[in-house]
Amino acid sequence: MAGLNESKPKDNNQLLKEVLDELVSRNPDILSALVVSDDGLNVASGIPHADDDSVALVASDLIDMAEEFSNRLEQGKLNRILLEGENRTTVVVNAGEHTVLAVLIPADAKLGLVTLSMRQAADLIASIFD
């Protein structure tokens, strides 16, 4: 008989939440962090907002357009999308075969530190779905 103190294995949602929580805790500038499926679904959110589902759908469209643009220019596999606005910057990186990690930061945030943390989080997210 199993001991009462044994914990259940974590499901993918719990694992994703932990990865996003760690990403956000390491980068206090992050305003929003989403894991988005290639069909535009909000898989997980690090800092939930009411419009996360619509942002996920737009992020999916952005990825589709960027991949087409990259293919036409023969750039190879798309690694990152950087959308810089006057007030905020959105960074999107691959996080597995069918998911991406999208993060919103202030325009003046340290992009290198955020991108490094995102790459590490994206690798963990990819491993969850393997």
C-alpha cells in the first residue's frame, strides 16, 4: 500500500504554471506571459488577464505571418519574433513543436535578460509536451 505522504505526479497544467511562475519571478518587468498553441489557444498564462484568449489568437496569427515572411526570404527556421512599440515590447519564442511562449514587457526593459530567461522557460515548456 502506498504511503499517505506520497504526492501525485503533476499534470501538464501544473508544470506549465510552475515554469511561468518562475519566469515571472525572475523577471519582474514581465507584464504578461502566455503559452500559445499553434492554433491560437491560450494553453497557460503566467499573469492572467481578461483578454488572454484574444491575445493568444492574435499571437498565433502573428506567428503564421512571420513564418510565411521568413520562408519567402529563405531565413530558415523562425527563432524569435520581436515586436517593439513605443510603450511595450512583445517577444515570442518557439516552445516546442506546437507551442510558443509570448511575453509582454515595457519598452525600456532589459531585453537580453528577458530573452535568456524565456529561452530557458521555452525549453522546459517543450519538454513538458515531449
